[in-house]
Amino acid sequence: MTDIIAYMKNRDPYEKEFHQAVEEVFETVQPVLERYPDYRQAAILERLIEPERVILFRVPWMDDAGQVHVNRGYRIQMNSVIGPYKGGLRFHPSVNLSILKFLAFEQVFKNALTTLPMGGAKGGSDFSPKGRTDQEIMRFCQSFMMELFRHIGPNTDVPAGDIGVGAREIGYLFGMYKKLQNEFTGVLTGKSIGWGGSLIRPEATGFGNVYFAAEMLATRSESFKDKVCLVSGSGNVAQYTVEKLIELGAKVVTLSDSSGYIYDEEGIDIGKLDFVRRLKNVRRGRIREYTDKYARAVYVEADPTLEYNPMWNHPANCAFPSATQNEINDKDANNLINQGISLVSEGANMPSTPEAIKIFIDRKILYAPGKASNAGGVAVSGLEMSQNSMRIGWPREEVDNRLKCIMKSIHTTCLGAAAEYGEPGNYLVGANIAGFVKVVNAMIDQGVV
Ligand code: GLU
């Protein structure tokens, strides 16, 4: 195993995030590899870290002033052993091959945990949507799809949203796909409800994360009633996490964006959440404006010179990191624990560094890795695919119930795998082993391809 890690690092030395995601999974599945020595000869690990296909392309587009820009577009088709490639598109200046390979790798195991037939992929661009007009966003999405369309399809690869890609972008991408392919199919998920989307898809990641966390609390006979919660981010995942937490009687005191965070000791209620929704989804403003409207809250500007994020240093019971990768380091993890946190449930992908995770597990915090706790988003994407194939739409309650059942089943699966391998209560080990075993068994069944 150490040979493979060394080989991977030596071969692609700059892919730090990808190495981090692979090392975490490979370390935790060590006991499975010992139990099944045949995996070695089948070169399972070597195959898992090599994407089935990587598509890298030029995305030229024109801004409103007539200036042409060029961005880089990507699609990493990681593994299709249990279904068509499936995973989001991220538009953010930080996007590079390492970040997308880590996300695609995570997606393979996450999708396996959902119980639905979906392989793993991720894509996107280093394009920054911040400050761009609707027309510029449309031209960018159209140019992106003019290349991507030939590589995707409802039975091949079904992209969706991620950071920087929401309903607006999915609409523009879908419009261009349909024009080029002359076909109305469920090739993207996260579509608007009027033209093929699923009810509950917007809510799914945030609601699913809270459903998962509620299952974790129930193992200690606790509920969200009166729990104080820290939520990071202020996009789709964070917004619906806050909504569900409020509904279950918790008090949420933080939200953030890349510029800073707000702390509202009185709690963010539904009215304040509506304000955040309009601010972020319609006006596309900054979270600092929250304090213009709610003067008793405080805004703290992000300070990159600090070794910790003060957002994670407020008294609370639960934390829901829902912004981006590596937003909680070892110092933040210690601060969280010192402030009274007993549950961390990841809404983002890989928001905790390996050092932070180790602290959570050593200190017996209820810690849920993103590939289990944020799987609700892609799970409802899978349900959107089913509805599209059947050409029907399920009512809200039906999708929400299915989402609840899926999150419950992921929780049970994680606990079962963790116990089977001698780590009871360790959700990280449970999620990695359960996802890994499902994917690997399918790879063995399907031969050397
Ligand atoms: N981007 C989301 C994730 O990280 C959703 C992907 C999808 O719906 O395909 O799982």
C-alpha cells in the first residue's frame, strides 16, 4: 500500500488534494486488503487511482465588453463500475486537476453508499462567476457545453452542480446540450422543476446532512432540540442545513463566505434565513451585508495570516462545515472541542484536514465524513434520473421519504462496516470500507477493463 502511495505522489507530485483523499481511503481500508489478498493481484488500488478518462479542454468566451477570455474545462470520469459517471461541475478559480481528481475519487465511494446505480465523476472550470453578469455566465456555460456535450449522456455521464454551479448554470448548460444533441434527456441533474427537475433536489444535500446527523445523535439518545450549531458557507448546502436545523429546534449562530463570517448569538431564524437566500441567490452579495440588516450580529473578515479560523471558536454543540475542502485544520478541531462540540457532520467535500479528523476520532466526537453525510445531494440526483427515465415526477413527500431512508441506510451501513472491522462507532472507517467493498466487488465481477 505504501508503494502505491509513493508511486502516486512521485508520478503526479502536485496533486496534493488528490493524494490526501486517496491516502485517507487507502489507510482505512487496510484491514479489507489484509482479509482479501486477491485484490493485490487484481491491481485494485492501482486501478482506483487512475481515472477511466480525463477530458481537458479550452473554454473561450466573450465578456459584455467584447473581450475574449480563455478558461480551462475538465471532466474526470473516474469509475463507471456501478453506473453511469455521476458528479457535479465546479466553477471556481481554485479548480485544477488535483481538486477535481480528489472530488471524483470521493464521488465514486459516496455514490456507492447511496445504494443507487451511479459511477463517479467530477468536472468544472477555473472560471470565476463572481461579479459576472447573467449574459456572461450564459456565454461561458454555452461554450463549456459545446465541448462537453460529446462526452456525456443520460447513460454515459450525468453532471450536476457543485460550487459556482446552481440552477441558473444548469439551465444554460442544458439548453446548449439539447440544441447540440437534438434530444431532451435527463443528461444533467439539478434541473428546474418545470423542465425535468426533481422536488427536494435543491434541499437534498443540506436536509440529508441533518438527517444523517440526527441518526448519529440518536445513537446517544439525543436530538437537535436546543443544540447550538455552527454552519459554514452560505450557498445551497448551508442554506438548507440551517432550514432543517431550525425546524428540528436547533439554534444556528454562524454562516460564512470566502470573505468572512457572521456570528449571530440570538440565532438565525427563518426570516433571517430568507434574507440570506435573497442576498446570496438573487442579489449575489456578500455575507457581511447580514450585519447591515441585523445589527446585533457581528461580522468577522477572513484573515489568511491566522493559523485558525475564529468561526470555529464559538461555544456550540454541533458543527456543519458546508463551504469547501480543508476548512477545518487541527487548531480549529481543538478549538471546536474546547468550545463544547460533540458532533461534526460534513456538508462540504473533505472540509476537515487529516489532522483534524484524527482529533475528532481520538476524542470520540460523532464525526461524519462528507462521503456519507453529504451523499443526500447526489442521492436525490439519482432519484431525478429515475424520474426522468420513467417520465414522471414524484411528489415532495415521496422524494423526501426516499432521501430519509437513504440517509438512514448509509448510517446503518457505516456503523455495520465499522463494527465488522473492529472500529465500532467510527463513521470514517465505516464509510470508506463500505463504499470500497461495493466498488471493488463490482470491479472484480466485471474483469480487467
Ligand atoms: N456536487 C454534489 C456532490 O458533491 C452533487 C453531485 C450530483 O448531484 O451529481 O455530491
